[in-house]
Amino acid sequence: MRLEVITDPAEISSWSLQQQRSGNSVGLVPTMGALHAGHLGLVERAGSEVDRVVVSIFVNPTQFGPNEDLDAYPRTMEEDLRMLEAQGIAAVVFAPRVEGIYPTPSNKTWVTVDDMGNYLCGASRPGHFKGVTTVVSRLLTMVQPDRAFFGLKDAQQFLILKRMAQEMGFRTAIVGVPTVREPDGLAMSSRNRYLTERERAEAGYLSSAVGAAKNMIEHSGERNAKRVIAAMEDVLGRAKLGKTDYVEIVGADDLQPVHHLNSGATVLAAVAYYFGKARLIDNSIIVVP
Ligand code: PAF
């Protein structure tokens, strides 16, 4: 399929409407570019569920804090387009300009989801999820997709967006897609490219830590969240080159800490770790048996 690039929000809205009027369902894969195999996995999943796939590429300034890597965030549009062309699934790349998404210089209208964005990544990135929910709500309004696809590596983001779509009455189904991993378990991320060779060798401990939590809860019958967290910290502690941001077990419905792991509850075992300026995250969604 020939890949079309659209930058104008009005144009993507009418493209989408036209597709839906002709009987084609539309899927959206929102990204900030710097595409890797994880993104291509989202596109592939979208292609298996809808007739036309739109990939948005927009480095959203409002989800970066003042000391974060907005300026340094990799912008690789030519390479991204080449990858999507080669994959041959996406019909359109929607690449709006900043003024397309934020038409006034000091944006005053925000979408926020109470509490769910304050803990885990939200604790060390204040305002981050407010930026994410605001940009995604605008993308959903512009593209009006039938389905939108998000990686479960960012499980907190996925759970917040699912709640937002439900409570705001968006017609779009929010679909979570399993994390694509390197052979040693490291979750694919645009930020992996910041790692030195030695850091990269240690980065697999993040997935081992969440794997340990899953194993303890699902197979060893552990019900005490503190003991599971201690085991995750033990595994992550084998990495020597960086520092832990958080190691947590939270409820999947409210993203707040849980102490006892009740049978039937869905919890999120989550870690975040800094290697220099690269902050990596990983998690596992676990249904307590
Ligand atoms: O996960 C991301 O890449 C971003 O947070 C998203 C969903 C594209 C919003 O900018």
C-alpha cells in the first residue's frame, strides 16, 4: 500500500471519514516516531484488526518535563517512513505540526485522569500523563479511529487511556498490545538507543525483575506484596551501573499500591530504572490466581 503523509488535522479527519463511509474501519497507532520493532508490532496488530491503519508521528512537547529529553528526543522521520513503507501495512502517516495539535501558544485545555497519573512514572514525571491524555484525546478527535493501539510496555499509560476513553465516551476501542522484547527480555524502547554497551548488558534485569514477580504470584502462591517487591529489588540490584526509580505492585484499576494480593485481583508489577539519562521501564499485568 502506498504510504501517504498528512500533516493537516482537517485533512486527516476528512480522509478518515471518507474511509469509514466507504465501509473501511480505521485504526490509529499513536507514536512519537523513532520507530523500532515494537512499533511495527503495533502496526501489524492494527493491520490484522482494521481495514486502514494510520500511524501518527508527533513528539508531544507537553508530556516532557522541563529537565527531560524533549530536545534530544530522536527525530528520525525519513527512516520512520522507510520502515513503514517496507512493512507495507500503514496507509497514512499523520504527522501534525505543533500548532496543529496546540493551536494557541499557551494551551489552557487539558484532559486529566485523577490520581492514576500521580504514582509510578507520574511521581517522577509530574504532568507527564496530563500531556499524554491531552494529546491522545486530540488525536482521537481528529482521526476518529474505530480502534487505537498502545504497547503494554507502557501499561500505566494504557490503563489511563482506557479509563479516559471510557469516561469521556470516545467511540474508539483502546487496544493493549503485548510488549515486543529483545532476546534477553529487554522491552523494545526508543530510549534503548541511549544505552552504552555495558548498560545494555545490564538492562535485561528489568524484565527479569518483573518476571520474578509474576512467577512468585502465579506459581509460588505469594500473597504479600512487600515480599514480591523485595524479590524484584533483589534482581534489579544485580544491575550496578544505574539507579532504581521505583519497584512497585499496584492495582490495575486505580494504579495505587496494594499490600495483600487478593485472589482474582489484577495487579501491575512495575519497575523503572535510570541508566544515565535513559529511564527504562518494564512491567507485567498479573491476575492473582
Ligand atoms: O507512547 C507514546 O509514544 C506516547 O506517549 C504517545 C501515546 C504517542 C502520546 O504522545
